Amino acid sequence: MSNRKLYSTLTVVSLIILICLTVSCITITPGRQPSDNPPASGADPSSTTPPSSINPPVIVSFDINPFEITTIESANLTWNITGADKVIIDQGIGEVPPTGTMAVSPPTSTTYRLTATNTSGSTGKSVTLSVLANSNASKIGLTEDDVKPRRFVFDMNSEPTIADTISTYYIRFTRGSEILGNTVSIHTSIESAEQRYYTVKANYKTNITDIVSIGSRGYFLTYEGSGPEEPTTYSIRFQKNNVYIDMGAISDYALIESFARIVETRIH
């Protein structure tokens, strides 16, 4: 073999060895596999911060007491909230502390909504306060038409002044020696109505039996007579929607009860 051929052969072998060595040094890195849960739009894919563990606020309680008043009374809103950054009650009250109480006296029936918020969300609850309009006393008392079937005769109609009342209405009917008088008083509060009742009870030393079927609270009073000329008479006193009813006296209990039920149905 000539020197030229030997050189050419060595050159080719050297190239082959060089190529093999070069290929063996190359490392192929596989591409990133797509994630089963791609990051949300706008999120940093490299972020490893876990989701927020804060829960929405908890309304432990939000109540109103009483839930029914008249226009001259007030009720108490009470609330207890945990985990809130801000607590707001509507109807013009605004932001309030997480726990508190507040007196409210709206002119008409009103629904109050409490909304508690934090970084995780908001929670709400509503309560409703019913406001009863003060009744017109002159439309509650018995009328002549009410007593005609019992042959009572209209005798007097006046409007006296009684302390701690908004208005009163008095009407009296007579049948022979019997007199039926009823006074309808709209008091400034339940307490004043109760006080007047106990004062009358003490003054007249009357016997009392509860009446639970007329109004929200009632009493049946007995006025003992001194003899045939002054028979035992009866009176019924009861409350409904802050209206204080005083009816009596008459010697026929069934009759006075029937009249009381007529009056009771007119109070709304």
C-alpha cells in the first residue's frame, strides 16, 4: 500500500472516531409535559402559595325584640358576628361593631338586613319589625247598632282625658237599672296600661280571673253588690296591639263578654 492510500485511510478512520465521540457527549433533555391543572388566567405559574384558608364571616345571631311594636314604642336590634372585617346594617344605620345592640323605632314596618364581610366573602341575614298603627279609639267602642239586639238604649258619648293615653273613647248604654259603659284607651306604653289596671284593682278591691281568649292579656273583674238593689256586676279589661280596653259594669257576664268580643275584633 502506498503512503498516500495509507494516509487517506487513517484520515477517514479518525473522522469516524471523532464523530462517534461527539455524538456520545450530547444529552437530549425531554420537553416539559403539560400540567393536568394549568394555572388560572393571570396567575403566576411559578407561584406555590396555597389557596386562602379564611372562611366567610359567621352570623351567630341577628334578632329584634320585640318583633311587633306600635308607632310610639321601640325595639332592640341585637347581633353577634365572628370573623368579619366589616359589619353593616341597612336602613340608614351603617357600619357597626361585630357585637352590639341598638334601639330602633321606625314609623312603619321595616326589614333590617345585616351584611358581614371579610376577604373570603360575605354573609347576610334579615329581620322584620312590624309596626302597628295606633288605632282610632272612636272606631273601636260599641255603637248603638251593636246593642240594639239586646234592647240597650244609647245614653252618652264623650271623650274624657285620662293620664298616659293618646286618646280615649267612652260610651254608656242603659237598660232599666243596668248600665253598660266601656272605655277604650290607647296608652303610651304597655306599662302605663298595666299600671292603670292595678290602680283600679286596688281602689275597687275586685276579684280577678284571667281571661286568655280575649286579646293578648285580659282580666275578668267581679264587683260584689251589697244586695238585691245592687247586684254583682262584671267588667272585662284586656289588651290587644297596645290598646287597653275597659268594659263594664253589667250584671250579665255572658252579655259583657259578647260585647268585649265585638270590640276585640275591631282592633288591628
